[in-house]
Amino acid sequence: MYAQLVKSEAAKTYDEMTPQERAFQERIDRGEKIEPKDWMPDAYRKTLIRQIGQHAHSEIVGQLPEGNWITRAPTLERKQILLAKVQDEAGHGLYLYSAAETLGISRDELLDMLHSGRMKYSSIFNYPTLTWADIGAVGWLVDGAAIMNQVPLQRTSYGPYSRAMVRICKEESFHQRQGYDIMMKMAFGTPDQKAMAQDALNRFWYPSLMMFGPSDKDSVHSAQSMQWKIKINTNDELRQKFVDQTVPQAKYLGLTIPDEQLRWNAEKGGYDFSEPDWSEFYAVIAGNGPCNGERMAARVTAWEEGAWFRDGLMAYAEKSAQRPSAAA
């Protein structure tokens, strides 16, 4: 999800590595964590910045599809739960920006790259949330896919990223349960509510499958990330695991996965399923999705309108730093 189009250099064999690179790879192979002050190849640092930056941006932009439902949630309890969830997503973004800063890039630089289109966020957040059932589908499918991606990242080789993922995964599990609970209420409610839940599943199913990135046969830039353990599983491995977990959940709800080719394959111990429309994926990534313009406009506006607050914080920090010297 957070490395949909993050490209790294081709993986090197041990014979092609310098002695310093070989020692670095041996540490990773032993399962050691790489810390900010440790030596690391420039390509390792750049790949991490791209992946953690895209992850952080996804958490921040991911607030937008749900945020516009806070005032329209059907009950006060649902409003409180959704508000807590959106607040969690903001916190996840802050953890991840902090992790990226340990690699020598500032938060302002990362946000400038987002606003200028030089850094992406997950394609799923460019789809609209049209009904309350969509909020359920986002929690169940989108956060479910996120968990599938994030749990292995607790074992990623870069220490600050790995440690940030521990807390994030705990909170994402709450988000997934919140979404599934909404879908249960809808699916076991009136016929109209169940139809709304089915419609949400129909619209979010394939965009959720796209979250893991292109098929492995078309994703040729992840070998080095896998060798460095920045990326733990391949795109297709995660997508298969997500489908195998989600199909029984849909059956329990009495909902139908919108895929006529979906079949249980006893030989591989998993489901066969249809590929998403990858032309749609690349169009959305390129900025031509249903809500790309709306999402970026919202983020840029928030950044510009928050300038006075950032300036105030910086002025206060500078004044606070001057106080000890003045007292001396």
C-alpha cells in the first residue's frame, strides 16, 4: 500500500557490493535494526524516504474521505468513534514524518514534495465516500488492507520505522473493527441498508486490491527493497492474503464479492480472483482519479491557511531559546 510505485535500484549480489555495503547487508540478514546514526547506502536512505514519506502522506490525506462524515454520522456514538479514528490517522502521519526526519529530510520538504506532485499517497484515497456504508467499507476493506501491509512492517530493517509501526498497527486494528461493525449493522439491518452495504463493497473492492501495488510480474523495482527488508512481502503475496481473509468475512455478512471469477483453489489453499483494472490504477496515480484534485486542493489549502500558526510556533521557540542566555 505504501510502496505502490516506490522504485529502488536493482539488487546487488554480495560480489558486487563494496566491503562497507556487504557489512551493512550482513547486519540486515542477521535481523539487526539500522538506526539513524548508522552508516547506510544512499540508495537505502532514499528508498526509505520515499516509502515512509508516501506512508505519512497517505495517513494525512486518508483523513479526508472520512472527515466529511463526522458531522453526518447517524448517532452521537458513531460520531465520537469516527472522530477518534480520524484523530488517530493524524497521529500516524506525525509518527511517520518524525521517522522520516531521522533520515535527514525535513517535514516541510516532504510536504512540499506532496503538494508539488513529486511524492504520492495511496491511490485508494482518491475515491469518494458517497454514503455512510462507505465509511464502513473504508474501515473494513481499506484499513484491513493497511493492516495486511503494516503488520510485516513491524519487522522492517529501519528501527524508527519499525517502532512507529507497532503502535500504528494496534490502532489500525481498532479502525478495521469499527468499519466491520458498521457493515454488520447495515448488512443485518433493513433491505435498503443491506443494499447500501453491498453497493459500498462493489465500489471499494477493486480499489482496495490496487492498494498493494501492481502485480509482481509488473513490479520490477522491489527486489532491492526486499533484500534490504524495507519491504517484507511482495505485492501479490499481500493481495492474496487480503482476499483469503476478506471473502469469509463478506460471506458472514451475506454480501457478495463483485467478482464472478472468485473461486476457492484447494491446491494453493486460497482463492483465485480477478485482477483489478490496472489502467485505472495508473490513471489515479497519475492524478486522474475521481477526487485527486479535491484531495490535493484540500491539503494545499490547509497548509497555506495554517502558515500563521506555524509562524507563531517558530517565533515562540526562538523566544524560548533566547531566555536562558538572557538570564545568564
